[in-house]
Amino acid sequence: MPLAQEPEHLNNHHRNTLRQLFEEPESHNVEWHAVLSLLGAVGTVEQHHDGTVTVRVGGHTEFLDPPAGKDIDPELVADLRALLARAGYQG
């Protein structure tokens, strides 16, 4: 699925992660480390000592709890879609 905005500054890994987040049906194997890398490329990521992560993208801020495993859950996929869509990254 082509994205409305696919910035040239993103590398192929970031673009693939962005595509995975907007896939329908929703992908169930989006890795947390890939998400953090993408978010760092499109905004800022601050990891806290308690494990939480503050993400700022396009003037919007989200507070995220890392998943227990390596992949993010469907609820986090939905939250990230909303955050990225507000910042202009849409599927």
C-alpha cells in the first residue's frame, strides 16, 4: 500500500516498518526495535529509566510502554497509526 507521504530521508528499513504499521489486515510481527528506529527518524524518542518511552512526532507527544516480547501488540499498532497519521504519515 503506497503511503501518502514517504519521506526520502527514511531508509528502506524505516519505510518497511511504516508500511507494516499501516497494512490491512494489521501485521502481527512488527518489531519494537524497528518501531523505535522509525520513530527516531521521524521525530524524537526519549527512553526513561522505568522503561517507558516518550515519543514526539510532528508536534504530538505519546507515552509508550514497551511490549513484553519483541513484537508490538495490535493496540500499540493502532496508537502508532494515529500518531503517525496526525503527523502526516498516512496509508
